[in-house]
Amino acid sequence: MKVLLAGATGTLGVPLVRRLTAAGHEVTGIARTEAGASMLWDLGASSVIADALDREGLLRALDGKQADAVMHQLTALKKPPMRHKDLATTNRLRVQGSTNLLAAADLVGARRFVTQSFFGGYGFNDGSRLLTEQDRFAPAGGGKFDAVWQAVRSAEQQVLDAPGIEGVALRYGGFYGPISVAPLLDALRKHQLPVPPGGGAYASFIYIDDAAAATVAALERSGPDQVYNIVDDEPVRWGDMVGALAAAFGLPKPVRLPGALIRLMAPVVGAMMTRQSLRLSNAKAKAELGWRPMMPSYREGIAAIAAALARPQDVEDETHDGAVSGGRAGDKSGK
């Protein structure tokens, strides 16, 4: 297929471009800068330079282009979001950016659209059971989190409801990989990454290359108007995940602080660590997409990270805009 990819130079975008081209797809990435365009050229993709939040500029840049599918992998997260204001631009990319990219899909003749979503949109849960795609998503009553959850919901619904479009929404778990864990390792060295007593809430994660593989599978095999949880096989408490990272790299054990204090210090991440206990099922993605995570749990994933970082030449060119604590897939407006 000819694929137009927004967020092509981001944390998920880079391995996704590699997998798409390896599978024989022709990729055009949306880049904001010449440097981003050059990166895409090196990856074997072509590019257009545009900002996904600039509707008219985006459509001008794509005039005369053709594509079979559009992929939306944009965020504006350079590091884990600490406060709600850190998510403002990402919310715009999910709402306004989705609208603009759907207009772009119409212009280039694409009839398939794969959009990112996020497991945090399931809201506040107690972790007592596995959540499936049939569970309530983006519930009201989240206070300041409502804006975030509704933005994710908007991205999904715009794509799934668009006439003439085969929409697919992927609810990714928290990304982690060799480069994107670097800020966490640095914070552990400085005793700046506290976790709640008892490990705190559950989260569902996904190794970055597994996320890319699932995305290609969704492009090629999903039926129309489908939603999938893209997570590994074993949800884990935040304290256990961070503790395993520390142990793997010989770093100090994470400091344990009361959940209320962590939420005061970092309202967004703190709430994820203590109030959003989310254990997701990946059964639908496995059954319908023929996909299996190569890293079935954080244990294998962390071991792979340690091995990769011991061989710097083997570390893939991720960027720092998506981390284990919930940073998402792409770059700001398609850099």
C-alpha cells in the first residue's frame, strides 16, 4: 500500500517506517522540518513538510499526492507528562489533528485510516479484572482528566465514524524501549522517580517494536471500524516495573512515597501510578490480527533493553517523545 504517516519521526514512527518498508509498503511521512525529511529519506521513505495542525498548509503540501491509507501517530510529548498543561498540544493533535488528517485522507484518496489511541482512556479503574475493547472508554467524571480522555475518544470516533473510511483505532499501552527509558534511568540515578508503597496501580505496557509490528498487522489485516488493545501479555504494577528497571541497570531502588504526595508532585503521572489501575486484554488483537508480542512481559522487554544498551550500535533511532510512563507515539505535528 501507499501509506501517508503522520508522526513518522517519533518514538513509534521510526520503527514503524522500518517495518512498513520491509513489508513492501510505500511510505510518505509528514515532517515539520528538513531534518525530519532527511531522516525519513535515510529510512527509505519519502516525505512532505507540513504541520498537521495547519489544515490549509497540510492540504497544500499534499496536493497531487496519492495514498491508500493514512496513519495518525502524532503527539507533542517529549517527556512523561507531569501536569495537565503538558498534554494541551497533544489534545489538539488528537482532536484538530485528526480532523485535518481525515481531510488529507479524502484529498489523497485514502480509504483506510489507522489512528493511535491510549490505554489511559479507560479512566480510573481498580485493576480487579482485565479490560476488553467492550469496556467503557473515556468515561465522564475524571475532573481535569476529562479533557485528555475526551481528546482520545474524539480521535477514535472521528476515524471510526468517517464516511467512506475503514477506520482502525489502536489503544496502545505505555511504550518502552532502549532509548525511551533513558529519562527514567536518569531519574532513578538521581533518586527522583518515586513509586507508591506496595507498587501502586497496574499498567499495561508494550515494547516499542511490538507496537510497530501490531500497527502493521492492523493496517494489513483489520476489518473496518475496529478497536484493538495493543499491550503485552502481563500487566504490572508501576513499582514492580520501575524496580525491575533499577535492578537491571544496577541503580538505586526507587524511593517509596505516599500516593497523595506523588500526585501532588506530578498530578498526571501520579494519578496513573495510583488511581488508574488498568489491566488490559490483548486477546482480540491476537485473534484477529495474527499478532503476538515478542516481549510478552516487562521482564523480557527490560532484558532486551539491557542487551541493546550494552551494544550501542544496535540501539534503534527512537526519539525521546514517548516513555514508559505513558508518552505516545509520534512527534509534534509531524516533525
